[in-house]
Amino acid sequence: MTLPSASAEKVLRILVVDDSAFMRRAIESILATQPGIAVAGVAADGIEAVQRALELRPDVITMDVEMPRLDGVGAVREIMQAVPTPIVMLSTKTTTGAETTLRALDAGAVNFVAKPGPLSADLASLGDALRAAILAASEARVRRRPASLGVVPEESPERRAPPHDNMPAAHLIVIGASSGGPPALAELVSRLPAGLGAAVLIVQHLPAGFTAALAHRLDTISALPVAEAVDGEALHAGRILVAPGGVHTLVGRDRRLHFNEAPPVHGVRPSIDVTLDSATQVFGRNACVAILTGMGRDGAEGAARLQAAGGKVFTQDEASSLIYGMPRAANERTPSAMQAGPAQLGDWLAQVFPQIGVR
């Protein structure tokens, strides 16, 4: 993944939000060593974060998740209504931390990094990851968000159809996403019908431990069953699988998913290109891809090869993309790609392949 660089003329002003005085000092010290980045101020809880965001108008905010008075998710919602600002969450590597982080992304946060432990070695490893996240966030097109956005509804059983009877997949839809992906995916997936005549494989740039939480959240709003993929799992029509973080996911000739720990591609693992290349070899014209918001070029070359094999390419449009990097790169390689917002993409994807009956 190619990151933007902070220019000599532009110094990014950062607001650091954390209820731990130790972590505030640690993050300030880490950022002080990063060129092109300066700490503009600090806040100890969500309420103070909203106030300081209004006063300081920082370029980027780093936000703790668990805080008194107003937690990180609540602070993100209020800031995105009052003074839209790119926000990077600091999240713990736990199931609860992953779910809360995804709620923050739904509410408008741009990115997140795993919060380190208190040991000096852990804190030292935070610098590069935090700098990369801040630089990426500074490129995001944040917008004022109504309070109703970013709230994933509770499961509605009446909307959920029974899964198809293990019908082998004759068609495949691959959806690739990065920064800004979780809310875009929620919007797209909610438009896919119960009778979808294809298997769906989502490749979202997330670390291990976070993709299971993403699958669970999508499952609550989808007419189709959604789950994190398992190594060796078969692709079935009318089912949505989320590629797990930390490994590449390949489509085998047996139409099962196979994982490997080969080096990252474009700086990421899972890589959309890796999945697309294998999917093209197996499904050819019976596959299509949608490239959603994100930084970099992952998915562009794979989309071009899929199109050359007869598959269709869809991309998220610039107006709705948080970061219009991956969709732009895909459009450059496949100029005939159909572009739209996530909801329209969902409607189009539902029509690419024949629907199948629901028992």
C-alpha cells in the first residue's frame, strides 16, 4: 500500500484523545518523532474531545475507545455532526474491542490501529502504524453525518430467508474494500436479495480478529447468511463469506477457499488482487468484482485480468468514497467499469447473475 507523505509545507495537527495520562504522554512522545506531524492538543474523555475538536480544528484525531463520561464511539458521532474530522481509533485486540471499533467506523471514524500494551517494546512498535494511519486518514473525504447514520440495526428475522441447500456456486461475486469499507459494505450487502444466484466473497483490509466481528455485523443486516470464511470451505450460492484477516484467501479449482501466509501484496494481507487472480482462473466470465473505497491500488490489476476473461467490474464512485484510491486505480485499468454508490452497486450486483428460488 502506497501511503501519502506529509509535505514539508504541511504539518498535520493532531488531537490526542485518551483517558490514560500515561497513554496520552506516550502517544505525544511517539508523534513528536514523526516528521510532518505535530500534536495540537490532548483530551481525557469524549466530552472534552468534542470541545477540543471545535476549538482546535485539528487535521486528524486519534481516539481511544473506552473512556468515561462519553466513550470513543459516542465522541466520533458527535464530532462527525459538529465538526467533521478524520479520526483514527486506538483499539484493543479483543472481540469486544473489534466490535466497538467497527461501531466507530460505522459512526464515521476513518481508520484504526491496535492499541499496544504498556511495555516499551509495544509502544515503540506503534509509531510506524500510527503514522501510516494518520497520513491515510488525512486524505479522507469526511462529511457531516446525521446522528441516524452509522447505527447498524438489530437483526430482523422476518427479512432473513432460509439458506439455499448447499447449492455449489456456479457464479462468484468478489467485493474488495479498505479504508471506509465497513459502512460501505453494510450499505451494499443490505441490498443483496435472498435469491442471489452467486456466492459472495468479501476481502476487506482488516487484521486478524476483526474480520469475524465484521462478518457478524453484516449478518445482522443481510437477507443472506454471512460468516467469516474457514480454510477449505466450499463456495455456495446465496452465501456471503468474509476473508479472514492476516492471511491471503485463494479460490481453488475445487471451488473451495484456501488460505496461505505468503508475504503481503501491496502491503496488505489479505490482498484483493491475490483473491481475484485465483477467482478469475476458476470462474472466468462467471465472476464479477466490486472495488470499494480504500487507499492504494489493491484490486486494480486483478479487476483488469477478470475483465479480460469476460467478467464484469464495478467500482464505488468518487462522491461516496471515503478514500477514492482503489476505485480510481481500478477505473484506470478498466475504464468501462460501472461506477455508483454502495447501494446502487448492491442493486446492480443482484442482477448480474440469474437469481435462484428460495424454498
